Amino acid sequence: MLDAQSETSGTKTMENKLCIITGVGPGTGSALVRRFAEDYRVAMIARDSERLNALAAELPDAFPYPCNVADEEAFAATLAAIERDLGNASVVIHNAVGGGMSDILTLEPKVLERNFKINTMALLQLIQTCAPAMVEAGRGAIVATGNTSAYRGKPGFAAFAPTKAAQRILLESAARALGPQGIHACYVAIDAVIDVPWTREWYAGKPDDFFCQPADIAAECYHIAHQPRSAWTFDTVIRPFGEPW
């Protein structure tokens, strides 16, 4: 079991700095892990244990915790295991996402319910589990990654937009309640085509600068998590310079 008060990795002293990241996929999630693992121990949460194990083999300060965040009991057990093994989190990033396209007249309620579990209810579970220790410490950051569906409902987005809007408003409530207690909450919307293999296939022929780089998204999330209290951001939108909006 790890010493939650002080961990040394090579020449780096972690000083009880732990970051929890959900939704560790091959794009933004993995980039977030790599960026925060430079300065933090990172607890990685995703369904794909093979990907998590590969990252753990690459990054000595990244630890795999396979879990489906839509499963409330399994997620609670995973968060308890992280606290037992690694201690309390200083930064939490909810990057897990449930999506899918659907027209309002054909939307299956179970799909909307699943997306609410992943996008909104899992965020609530993270906040309620991790924020008390942050409040006790007088500092911490809670970040959720989203997109412009959090601000508008468009045709075809009925299965997705309501859950992202709820996610954003839930985090806003957290920001208003926890901000005065030293906890920085921020919603980071990504209005972009993220550079991953399948988007390169879908947008074949597009120039490199059409795509938003996962490492750049991760760098911005890291910056937000370390903003001075006098200038906290709550709501921000990331766009490549060429994105029409």
C-alpha cells in the first residue's frame, strides 16, 4: 500500500498530490494522464483495462482502476479503493462521456438515462466523494470536460445535449457552493474535432491544424487546475483557430 503522505518517484516527491481522471480513452483522457503524471500520482478510471495497464507500464505514477462509471456501486467501490491505496485527491477530472446521436421523436429513454448516469450522476458521485477532503484541506480542483451541447440543443442531439447541460449546471452549483471553501470547479467545453485515428479517417484530407490536439487540451486543463484564486475560470470553451462557430 502506498504512503498517502509522501511518495517519491525517481527524483520527484509527490507530496500527497493525487489526480483522479475518468474516461481515460486514447485521445484526451490519455493526454490528461500524461500531463498530470508529470507532477501527480494519477488514478486512471476507464472500462478498458488493457489501455490503463499500458499507460501504467509507461508512466510509473499512473495507476489503473478499471470501472464503468455508469455503475454507481462499482464506481463507489473504485473510488473507495483509490482513497485506500493512494489517499485523497487534490484534482478530479471527469472526462468520461456518454453520447450518441438521436432525434427527439426516436430517442430511446434508456439511452438518455445511460448518458445521464455517465455525464451527470457520475460527476455528482465524484464531487460528493472527493470534495469533503478538499474542503478540509482548503484547496482542490474539480474539472469536467464537455462540449457546446452543454449550451444548446440541436436536432439529432436529444440523447446527449440534455445530459451535458445538466452536467454543466451541476458543476456550476458545485462551484458556487465549494468555491468559497477553496475548491475551484471549472467546465471545459471542447468545440473541436479532436485528433484521434477515427477522426482522421472521417475527415480525411483535412490539414493538421483542422484538428485539436489532445495534448493541448490536457495542457489547458492543467493550467485551469492551477489558476490563482483571484482569477479562477468557471466556464471556458476550447476551439482551434479555424473552427467555425
